[in-house]
Amino acid sequence: MAYRLGVDVGGTFTDLLLFKEDTGAFWRHKTPSTPHDSSEGILNGLNAICETASIAPSDIGIFLHGTTVATNAVLEGKGARVGLIVTEGYRQIMQIARSFVPGGLAGWIVWPKPQPLAALEDTFEIKGRMTAQGQELRPLDDADIRAQLEKLKARGVEALTVSLMNAYLNGAHEARVAELAAEIMPDIPVSLSHIVLPEMQEYERTLTTVANAAVRPVVGRYVRSLRDKLRDAGMAGKLSLLRSGGGLMTSEKSEEHPVSLLMSGPAGGVTGAIWVGRNAGIRNILTLDVGGTPTDVALIENLEARRVRTTEVGHLAVRASALDVKTVGAGGGSIAYVPELTGALRVGPQSAGAVPGPVAYGKGGTLPTVTDANVVLGYLPEALLGGTFKLDRPGAIRAVQTIADALKIDLYAAARGIIDIVNENMFGALRMISVQQGYDARDFALMGFGGAGPLHVNAVARLMGSWPAVSPVSPGVLCALGDATTRMRTETARSFSTLASRTSGEAIGAVLAEMETQIRDELKAEGVAAGEITVEFEVDVRYSGQAFEVPMTVTLADLGEKGIASLTDRFDDEHRRLFTFNMDSEHEIVNLRAVALGQALDLPAAKLPVGNGDPGAAKLRDHELYMNGRMQPAVIYDRARLKAEDVIPGPAIVTEMDSTTLIEADCVGTVDAVGNILITLADA
């Protein structure tokens, strides 16, 4: 069974990429998503792609999946009802929270505080206490614990969280509560804070564990259902899911630790972009993943994606490793409208999604979307998915005309206005992860993927000054490629909380070595061979008195040879880059983290035959589109017939099965050795 299948479920389409490991041959497929039950769309796509490749589902050895089930459960408020057990005196921990209010000046006046995931009436205290050194100060009272659990059971909670003071140092009390819960509430999943997040800061640890409990029943049902349906379809291979921080986890582990899946969907695209960059020789990349509902952006420096310690979904911010992906409501299905109050054009974040979808899809949509504007302008030809998906251009024109009438302007000006606004929204998100993080966007290429990314990448690259604009091979299924080429990953963390002057590189290295043994054993238990495991380390450092940390990568060798200065000196350099200054305060080592990785799949990109620079053999037909305030002649090309070194002058459109690339006027697209289209200014 030498086949791998990567599956990415989006709001509009489900993308599949099947490839054979020994030859690198691959097949791709897109099928409409089924929001009521994502597994239906997956099974439809599985059967279709297996038929195309002339294989049976039983030939697939590994099924790799990026999912938004956990994300949607949080955004839609459909998580489980969570019961919370805390230490006596800390019942209001979720309500007190942190004193951070989003928004501008005086935002606290109008900001409606979100309802905590664990309600106060579902929170109960128990006796017993651990000290800040992890020693038992007061013992537990089993009778008291049983009484509180009985109350929670009577309240009908669907999941249980146990988060006790200082449990990150000693989880014995939490483990005892879990034992009693298994007797009293045997069908209720239990999440323990010292397992989910063994780090200091009580609120963050509690919030993260509560979030894990809230999505655990939802994710568990989905994963078990998908696994059963795949087995019924004949697929006996291994099912793994993509973590928020990149890397894979087994489906069984995802049922226990679903908080690690909150940004599973966007992570696949970033991983795929790294693979493309490695094969194309591009090391610094800004990603532009434009789907049907959102646009996700990320920064890759030297082929390493930025990671953050906080995963943000809606108003929820939990302490879980994630790729630093920012999301804005600027997808192909984003709805354009003109509010009566202002009379100014707006686009998104509301989306037509998969049902009913843009008007051009002919599925009952009535509201004008970004996709409809692209159809009107001629940027999107009237057939998608290799001609199997016909677009309703007259319907798109009628929809966009409502915007033109409301603004009292020309149809094409209205359509171009929709595109300009959505491009500006993407531009703003990209600035957040580049310029506002201390990076010069001109040092990066901009890679557009997802169904609509290559349509917008040229225009957004112009706004960013990030060249070349890259349209990778099979951009519409790049997230699925990322899923399929990702390696297994697990991690653990410990709080250290010690001034640098009171510890040493050897002491830190000794703790990291213990953590390495733990996570190596975890990956071995998940079926990864010992010789294929590599381990990386991170240490969170801050100036004493600061309320935030900067994660620094480190090796055991550096700690042993150079001591703690190998951390503190690099921290000073990074702090100055991020914030333009350093402080005289002493350094503090806050948290230690170890990450174990399985072996990366070495999948080379297939090289194209070399052409003579003339793309004429790939020409499908002459075309006309609206650009720079007027209709202009253009050419539509078939990407499958392009050759390496072909140079495509703009304006032009390059079509393929899963996406469409727009090359603007005064730009040129050059096909590289492995088929990526690199778009630059014509006079550059």
C-alpha cells in the first residue's frame, strides 16, 4: 500500500491529492463540500479519485486530513456543555479571566464579554491544595469530590475539566478526581490540565483545558464516524489528522487532545507552501490561501513557518502551539453589499459558503460575491474544474448589477471595486504577519493558492511589493498536498520560571533531556520507528517583570558548550528586532518545550520539459477582460500544456483543473523548472 491521500475540507470545496510514494505520480480532485456532514464530501471525493487512479480504497496506506470541525464548533458555539472542577476558592477563574479587551479606545464600553466555555453554575470547588513547589499542602477529601461530581452529573454536563492550583507541578490530585469521575460519570470524557497544558498561569491552563473538553465530544464523534465510513469503504490504512502547529497526530490521539486541531485547516497550506518553496528554490515566502470563505496568510522565513504559542479562534485564545496564521473574511464567497447607513461598498466577512454559494455557481445563491465579480470582469472563465463545473455569467452580472445600481456606477466599476476591497483586506492581513512583526515584505515572495489565491496574488503582490508572485502547481489542492506530505509530530512543555542567574545551561539541558525521552516514547507508541525520530527544543525567555515571552530554539549541544549565554544573547537580538529596544532587567527562563518529529517524506517535484519561451502551444483562445479602467484583449492558456521557461505576457489567464491564475497587464509570468508560475513586473 504505497499510496497516500491528503484531504482538506474547506467551506466550499473538499480538496484531495493522491500520490504514489515510490514514483511520485499524483492525482487531484475537488468536490463540493457537504457542511451538514463533512465525511459525505470526503467519501464522494475518495471514490472519485480512486476511480481516476484506477485503484481501490484498500490500496491507500495513509489517509491524512486537515479539518475545521474543532474550529467550527468554537465559532458556532456548538461545543459540549463543560463541567469544571477547581481548587477551593477559585470558582470564578473563568469569569475573572484576563483584563484584555479587544478593540480601540474605550472599546470596553461597548464590548460584550463572551460567555465562558464553562459556565459558573457548572463550576464546582473541591478541597485539597498543592504548593507552588508541587508538594501537597492539604489532602483531598474523596467524599467531597464525589459530592461535587454528583452535582455535575445532575446538571447534565457532556464533558468534564479538572484544573487545580499548581497541578502543572504535580498532577496527583487531578488524577484522583479523574479516577472518581470514571466511577460516577463513566461516559463523560475527562480533560486534565496537567496533561493538556503542564504550564504555569492558572487561567491560561484552565481555559485551554476547558476548550479541549468543549470540542472533545464533537471531534470524537466526527473522527469515529469518518474512521468507520472509511473502513466500510474498504480503506484499511492509517488515519492521521493535521495539528495546528503543523505535523500529524493519530486519529485516536486527536480524540483525546482536540484543542491541537483548532487551526488544523490552515496549517496544511503553510506546510504545502514550504514544500513548493523547497523545490522552487524560494526560501522566504508570504502565503495567501484564498478559499471560499476565509483568506489565511502566514510568513515563512528560510523555509521555516513562524509559530506562536497561542491559538486564536474568534474570541477564544488558548495556549496551544500553532502556525502563525491570520485569517480574514475575504474568500471567493465573501458577500458584497452597500449598507443604507453609509452608502459605502463593503465586502465580507459574511460568505455564501458552499450552500448556496456564489450566484455564478447556479446553486440558488442570490447575493453578489467576490467570485461573481471575478466572473463579470472576465478574470474567471465560465468553466471550472477542467470544464466540469459551468459558471452562470448572466446570473453573476445580474447580482453585481445590484451593487452598481446602489452605488450609481458602471457594472464593471462596481465589480472592480469589489475586487479592490477584498485585495485591500488581504493586504491588511499580510501586513499584520510581516511589517507589524518587524519584517520587510519586499524580502519575501508572495505565494497564492487555494481555489482563488492565484486570481488575487498578482494584485496583492503589487500592494505588498513582494515579488515574485507565485502560482504553484495545483494551487487549488495545495492544502491537501501539505496534509499528505506532513510528518508525525508531538510535543510537551514544562514551566521552569527561574532567573538566568540562578540556573545554568546544564540544568536546563537535563530537564530537556528528560522531556526528549518522554516524547520519543510517545511517537514510538504511534508507530514511528526510533531511527526516524528527531527532536527539537524551544525555551521561552523574557526580561524579569515582563508579561510575555519570546520563544528561542536551542540545542542540547549549545547549552552544554556555550551555557545559558547561548539563549540570553540571542534573546537580546530578537527582542531588539521585534521591539527596537532592550532592557537592563535580568533574563528569566519561563517555559521549556520539546518537539518530536517523524521522518519527512522526501517527495521531489516533477520537472517539466523545457520549452523555447513561447507559450503559444498552450493557448486555448483569445479573451477579453476589464483591467485598468477599460476592456483589454487577453489570452487564456492551458496550464497542463505549458513548458519550463515559457514566458506569459499579461494580461492573461492560465486555467487548470483546480484553480485559475490571473496575470495582470504590465506583468509577465515565467514558468520555472517544476511548473510554478513566477509573476513579476514586466519592466523589473
